[in-house]
Amino acid sequence: MSHLDFVSPDTRTLKLSAGLHLDGGHRLETVEIAYRSWGSLSEARDNAVMVCHALTGSADVDQWWSGILGPGKALDPTRDFVVATNVLGGCYGTTGPSSPLPGNREPLGPAFPSLTIRDQVRAQAEALKGLGVRSLRLVVGGSMGGMHALEWAAMEPLPVEGVCAIGAPARHYPWAVGLADTQRRAIRSDPAWKGGRYALDSPPSGGLAVARMIAMCTYRSPDSFDLRFRRDRHSEGHFQVESYLRYQGEKLGARFDANTYLALTEAMDTHDLARDRGPLAGVLADLRPRVQVVGIRSDVLYPPHEVEELAEGIPGSDLAWIESPHGHDAFLIEQDQVRDTLRRFREQNLRRAGRCA
């Protein structure tokens, strides 16, 4: 089964007519952006909400944030034009390592150029312009999506009223970079990984599965694992936590592209709001959109002190916490808390803008 088999039938594709220049000096002549949308763009073209997905996510917000998207919810298609794109470098319909070489059915694979978070935000903005969007009420995302949201605040490729960054720091610190490199090494050390691709006679899951297992240990927390698994064993003798991690690894290996995993984790390592902009304190102080920062108390991937640094550096920002034992993935698990925080932030922005809630 190909990762493209997991693309929703509701996904549409938009081609960027001008291509895209990348931070690394490369130019993508052909760029296709897979996207989904809910609701209608207003006559003034100013009611758009951009939702940015996490590392192995997709544009299918209705699948992974169903508690937040829908009539009467924080992202309400009866008033909002909600848009999500599969990120540049992704494997669910947007141009990336799994895209075919020009005039060839072989995927680009390792020939796909390196990306930055800023490259991905530029691609998102160009897609929104292609859809007719003139300004955004909100950009929101968690984890890698939170990095995109923060870059939206810094870059403002379109006018943005509010930004909500969940479980994301101002920059990728050494702890996160080291964990990401360990996962990449798991892929590249797989004996079936030859020349930047899996051997044709090998299932493309071994090294990628191990990378996912490592990642899952950082997406949850010690308390989360203790609550769920304790020291219970299966009848075969192995621990339940081992079975869980192996299952998660194999599941991702069946639906995701390994070169995409490499490209996106390397893009996350570029995340630094201060890169080429001066001291971080000055960059944060100069952000113009209102920013809602959301941290997760039990997050071991992006610990609370990194989120506090971000919030404290942004004048007038709001800081909220997700209370959960489940670690980084709480932004996907504790959707009621995310919904309530997002709703409060949006109501505050409505009042400041003089519009009715």
C-alpha cells in the first residue's frame, strides 16, 4: 500500500504557477500543494483560518482534530474559511521526495532539495493567495505546525490577525535536534536502505519504523506509559509497551515515505525565529500579530521552560497550559482543552477588532 492511498478523496491540488525559491538556493520549478478546506471565503476574503499539521500529519484536520473543527466549535466552517495544506516536502499530495522526477515515474527521493520551515510557510502563503485569500483571522498549529504558525507571525506573507502555537518553541534546541538526528540515523542505518531508497525487494518500514518508535517515546511521557502499560506483559512474554511501540512503527512505515521523514525532520532542525534576524529577544518583541502560546506541562520533547521563554518574550502574548499526563501528543489527545483555549483567544481577538463574537 502506498502512502498516497491514505490521501482523502476530498483533497484537492493547487499548482503554484511561479514555482518557489528555497532558502538553500534551489528553485522548485513545479510545485503542487495538496489542500482541504471547510466553509466559504467571505466577500472581503478576510475570514480564512490556516491550520498547520504536525510532522507525519496531513491536511485532513477533520480526522486528527475533529473535536476542534465543526459548526459551533473553535474552528467553525459556518463563519470561517478553514484551510489546511499538506506541507511542502510532504507525501500526501504536495510536492516532496515522493514526487516523480520530471519525465520519469521514479520518485525524487534523496534528490529532493533541503527545506526550511520558512520555505514551507512561503508555500502555504502562495497556496492561500491562489485560493483568493487576502488576510487571515488565525493561523494555528501544534508541534511542527506550531513552528509554522510562529513563522507566520514573523514573516507575515499575508496579514495575520492572530497566531496560536501549541507545543512549539522559538527555536529547535539541541535536545530536539539530537533526537531527530537519532531517528534519521535509524533510517539510514537500515541494511535495506541503499542509495537513499529502500531496496525494491524490502518492505519500506524497518528503519522508519524504528525512527517512529524513538519518536513515540518523546511524544508521550513516563507517566503516560506508566498509566497505560505498567509492567504488564503479553502471553508471549514481551512487555505491552514493546508491542505498542512496534505497532506504531509498523503502522507509520506502511503509510509514510522515509525520505519525507528525513526532509521534514531536517526542516524542523532549521526552526529558529532568530536566524538571520538578529537576537531572539528583539525578534519576539517585534512580532505584530497577537500570539497565543500553548504549552504542555508533561512535554518532554519541547519542555515547559522553552514554551515559557517564547511567551515571556512576546509582548502581550497569552500563555495557556494543557494539563495532561500524556506528554507532547496531548495537543491531539486533550482536544477539549485545546478547543476551549482557542475559543477564548478568538473571542478576545473579536472584541479587540470590534466584531461580534
